[in-house]
Amino acid sequence: MDTFNLDPRQLARIEAVHRGFLYQHLYAAACLFDAARAGVTHVIVENDEDVELVRPDKRIYVQVKTRASNLILSDIDGALSRFAAIRKEHAEGRRGGSCQFVVVSNSAPGPELAKRIRAKEWPSDTTLLWPQSPAVDQAIPLPWRTTADGFEACRSAAETLPFAVLAPETLVWKIAGRMIAAAGGIEPSANHTFAVEELPALFEQLIVQLQDFPAPPLRYRPQEHEPNLANGQRVRLVVGFSGAGKTSWVSQTALHTTDRLAYYDIAEISGPALANAVARELAARIFGSRGGKLGEILLPGASGTEILFAIGRHLAEDKFTATVVLDNAHRVAAADLVSLVGASDQLQFVLLAQPGATIARIEATLGVKAELLLGWSNETAAAEGASLGCRGDFSDYERLLKLTGGLPLYVQNALKIAADSYEGVVARVCAALEERTHIVETAQELILADVFDTYNDPERRAVAALSLSDVPLTQSEASIVLKRAFDLEPTTAAAAFRRLRTSGTIQIFGVDRFKIHDAMRPLGRTYLSDSGGEHLQNAREAIRDLLMKALPNEHDRQRVFLLLKMFVALGNVKPLVEMATDEIFHELGYMDEITDFLAKAAVSEEIAAEDRFWALDGLVFAHFKGGDDIDIRNKLDRMDELVRQYSLGLSERLAVGMKRMVFAARAKDVATVKKTMNELSRVLPQTPQHLRVAKYNYAHALYELGMIDECVTSTLDLISEYYDLLGLTLGDVMGKNPDKIFPLLKGEQRHTDDLKHLADSLDLQSKAIKAKGRYPGLGPIHAMKFYSMAHSLDSFVRVGQELVDDFVERNDYAGARDVIERNLMPTIMGMKLAGKIIPVRSQYAVVLAYCGAFAEAEAEMARLTPYENGLDALGQRELRDQRALIAHLKVNPPPPQWQMPPRLSGPLAKK
């Protein structure tokens, strides 16, 4: 950031003044450190002089001067006049004892002043000290040339204090702060005075105070499934990168813990001194106000372990336990922790540490298992974003959590960058981070760069190549990627994997799968890009090939997403187009990942006409599913043009014909529907599969045209045909879950397409029946079962939401709630259907209101509020309408819950 100053000379004067004040306060601290040895009883600051040192029979008045050049007489004229006045006070008995005066300067006296000092007229009780002059009194430290020299001298003095078990520099700054407060007349030294006999208590107090729990953040946001601080375990080990929120968690949860608590940052304590240091401070903290008991514990010559045992015994007598938090535990050898944590059963320990090789040794030595803080949830990130004026939907925040690993500091920093540099749009900052086009370095990059720099070359290459994968890979798969990307041999790769695992960079899933920690992946991607295009290309191709090889046997949704990303990154048009024409591809929500790519492919003259056609087909199918008619006509016209211009085949003609027929039906264009039906009937192959697809599309057109009875009849025939094809009867499906229906299917084939088409037929028939004002019975429920069996998640959720509305319309609010809680919510959360989460949860809030659970309904809507500004206009209106409906129901209760007729709910129904 640029800084500006109107008057550089004035700025220089101000800086000099503040340097002088700091020098003075450090000099007072040095006097305090030497006071006991020098027989000083009191140290006074900013009274008559800068520092006054009081002995039983004498007062030493010290004036402190700092100058960039030699000291001259005019610099000390005022001090000499005050010295004369004070001397008179002592001579006339108004002040007891003798007096001595000292001018302390960081620079030597100039020639004229030096001559004046040597003259007989110079007062014999007044001394001028500078860095090269001889010492005159043990109570008066020699001056230093610079403030830095002064700090170093104070640090050395602090090392000799019997209570200085913490970093000496920390104690120096704390004492200097006390000097500043005393100089300003601020408690606890409002009289400007420090009594030397109270210094041990002061030092003990400062040490204990330094070890207080850090102040919690002003606005603390809990992490996902956040544990309590004290949970009864004797020893816990909580591990996370810097920025994971460990200290914030400790400081916040401490506010809600009734146990005796103590916090120590042990980063600067040497391992062998650990037990002694913690034991003494813990005794002062817990029993410091009960002098007798503290004396019993701090017996002369007692070891740290003995003191801890005594603390535990007294806690047991009082029926208490104490929880001790040790921060930066990774900085201490595991063996040094043993004597500390094993001293007493009344003491429980929470060790906070960063990932590294030390963690495995601590786990093995202490017999504990490291715990991880899980980071912020999507909801928490959205709440933080909203507080900073950011806008994003659930998918945007899910994307941000992947980029940051969910670590609170990194999420918060990325959101601040979004607010400051990207107009608060979360999607934009995510895109910038993914493409590495951001110009503001993130806290994540700055902090973890130090960790990344500690890796050797094979480890960096492993992080780099595997950073492309956001899903776990097996070790053999990861080794293949490293071999093709960087020509690393499997043994070298395995050694890197082992070291990365101990450092926390690799996260283990199950038995043999792992991935790079999300927080570290951006640094790996930067390294991979900097390594050259060949390595990046080879890594992408390796991941693509291994995913395609495994795809037939492992249709994992996240792996398919990764495969699509690799296709897009490598510009592989053909497989993307083929996948875009698969109905299941659309059902699993993959289309959002590649829509932009397909749109570009559809207009590229460099791509084959057939591929352009099927790219358009995939886009039109997506428009139909989303209920979005915008630009469908234009795309259908382009598909027709490609068929005519390049003489494409029958499959292409049928595809565009079926879609044009349904589109015309939506527009109530009966003439075009009939014309298209006639054209299709002339060329349609007379195979059972083609005929079934055609029947469904005809029935769909009939429904759109309002020919409901004809639609119901057509779908009834289709449903019967699909049941026969699958080898099922209605009795096989009634009252059974999908896992019980699967074994009843005919043959060994998977039947995915047939299950999906049966579900489509049932869904269409249910809509037609409802359009007639009749109840569709079990049709929607059976459609959901078959959609589930076909992994048609999008349709499963859509039909489920419609079923919920049906139940509410029939006043069966409990049934509606059951559908959401048992079917929809587990599916969308388990399968991470980010685009469905807000619609389903807002619908759930409405259902809760119908059930009379208004507090829960309002709480659910409140949790969705941070997402509202990130939704499109339709989504925002939906949330507003649902919020208004909940408010209306609260004032105007709905009809009572529907009850099952007695003849169905009685004893006979249970047999």
C-alpha cells in the first residue's frame, strides 16, 4: 500500500520522540530487573524524573536522553535545574535520605559539555552516563547505543529471573508495557511505583497472565461437528494446519467449560524443562490465591512431576479436575510430554499441534489418536460471506470450501478478497483462485508456502501432480500419475507418500485411498503450472486414462466429475459429446460442469458436424429438463440444418424429430406435432426399443397438448410393457425398498435405461392423472423407487418434491415431512447435490410450519438467508414466498392433519 506524508521532517521528529519513549521504558525495565540485587526497594517512573530508584537511605534520580548526535548542555539544562530543586528538598529535610542524580544518554557528551563535566563547578552528586562510560552503581544499568541494544540487554537480564520460564523477550515486552501504563498513571501501578518486594508476585502474575487463554474472536463461528474442550479423555491431540482455527476453538470453548482450565503456549519452552515450567505455573494459577496450599505444593527442591502429582492430589481432595491446553505441542519431543501428561489422573491435557513427523511419534508414545477440526460448513461460510457483503449460492460456497479446505482463516480471507476485489461475487473469486488469475495473495498461500518449501523434490512433485484430483485415488493409481507426470519410480513415489502422510498433506480415506489436503492443493497446482506444460498435460492424461479404465466398474459420481474436468481441460470433445447424450449423465447433475464447453463446441467449425449435432442435442435435453424454453427453437433449427447439410443419419433425424415434437406440444402447436409424428412414423425402426421410446415421446406430446385421457392410456400400456421387460409384477414392488427389488430383476443385465424409462412413464402418468383432478395413488412413490434404482437423482428429487406437495395438499403433513426426512434430505446431502439443497430445505421449512413446528421452520429459513442474494431472481422469489407462507400459517393455521380411516389403521392393517 502506498503511504503519503506532507512533511517528512515532521515525521522524522515524531519517530524520534517515540523511539525515545521506548528507550526510556526499556531502561526502566532494566532497572527493575537489577533492583533486588542492587538493594533498591522501589522503582518509580515519570515522577519528578524519568526513573527514580529508592533505597532505604538514598534516592537516585535518573533523566533519560536519546540523541542522534552528541549530547550538548542545552539538552540537559532543564534536568539540571530540577536536580537543584530536588537537592534543596533533601537538604531542608522535606525528603529523607541522601540524593544522587544521573543523566543517562545513548550518546556521548559533546566537547563543550565534556569540558563542563570535568570542571570543579560540576555538582559532585550528578553523573552523566553514556555507553562507553564506566559503571557507577549496580542499580544504574549502563546506557545502550540503540533501542535494539537495550532490548537485547533486557532480554539477557530476564533470562536470569527465577520465574522466567517463558520466552524472555515476551516478558520484556510485558514489563515494558507495565512501565508505559505506570507512566500514564494507569492501574495496577497508578502511583507510578513498583515495590521490589512485590516483584516476585508481579513476575508470577505476568507469567500466569501470559498463559491465559487467548481472547476468542469477536465473532466466532463454530466448525462442523465441533467437539467440546473437556470431554473426559485424559489426553487428546488436536491437529491442523496453521489457520485451521485450533486456538480460536480452544479460546471459545473454554468460555463454556466448567472445568478448571489452563492454557500454555509451549513453543518456546525447552523439552527437558517442560514439566517443571508447566507444573509451577499451573500451581500458581490454580492455588495462587490460597497461599498455604500453594506452599504445600511448591516444596523446596520438588521436581515438576512431584509438583504435578501434588496438584492432582489437592484437586482430588477438592473433587475437581483440571484441563490443561498445551499449544504448539509439535515443537516438543514426544518423550518430554510423557512425564507431564502421566503425572496425575486429575489432570487432563489437550495438545494442539500442526501436522508433521512429530505427530506420529506423539500418537505412538502417548497412545492417542489425532483429532481433526473439520473446518467450516457450507452454512457457516455463507453466514461469514453475508456478513462481508458477499453473494453466492450453496454451490458457490461448496466450491470455495474445496479451494480452502474449509479452514476458517483461509475461507475468511478469500471472502474478504471477494468483497474487496470481486464485487462480493463468490463465484468470481473461486474462478480466479482456480485459474490462478487473482492478484492478491491469500493467507492460505502465504502461510502454507512455508510448509510447501520444506518438502523435497519428489514430495513437491507428488503434491503437484495429485493436486489435480479432488477425489481419493488408490496408491497404485497415484503412482501411475506420478510416473507419467514426472517419471517418478513407484518406490520413490511411495516414500514421498509416506512422508506427506506424516506431515498431514495427504488425507487417508478408507484403507488404500488418499488425496492431497484441499488446503494444500492450490500450492501444488501453482508448482505444477510452473513446472511446464508437458508435466501438466501428462498428469491430466494420466488421471483421465485411469478414471476411464475404472469407470465401467466404479460409477462414482465425484470421479465422473473429475473425468469431465479432465476432458474439458484436454479439449476431448468426442467423449464429452457422447456423455452429454446419455440421460443418466443429465440425471446425475453433470451437465452443469460442461455446458459452456458444449456450447462452444456446437458452433466450432473445427469440430465434426456429427459431434456438433450431439452437443446441441445434449444442450436441448438439458433445457427440457430445466423447464427452460429459451433458445430451444434456435438450437433445433441448427440441428435440422446439420442433418440436411451433412446428410446425417437416422439416429440424428429421430433425435431432432422427437425433441421438435415435444417442443411444439409445449407451445400447443397441434399441426406441427401431427406433422412431426407422421414424419417420424415413416422412418422409425420397428424394434421394440425404438417403439417404446417413440410411444413415450408421443404420450409426452399428448400431455403437453392437454389430451390427458389419451396420455393416461398410452402410459398404461408402456408401464405394463416395461414391467414385463424387467420381469416384475406390481406385487414385487408394493411395500418394498429398491434393495429388495433389485434381486427380482430379469437376467444379469443392469437394466439402467429400462428402469429410468419405467420411472418416466409412471411419473408422466401420475402427472396426467393429477391434471384430471384425481389422486395418482402409488404412482409417484413407485416412480421414485425406479429413479433411485436407475441412479436418476435429479428426477428422484423432483418427483419427491412433487410428492411432498401432494401430501400437503391432502393435509398429510406428517407424510410430507417423512418423505423429506427419510428420502430427499439423505439423498441430496449424501450425494452432494448442491443445486438441490436450498430448494429442498426451504420446502422442508414450509412443511415444518404445516406441522406446527414454527420455531424450527423459522430457524431453517434463517439458515438459508445468507444464500438469498446469491440466487437468481426465481430462487429469491421462491424463498420470499415460502417465508411469507410460513408467516401466514403462523397466524392462520392450516386444516388439521389427515388421519387414516379406522378400517385401514386398525388391527387388521397391521397383519
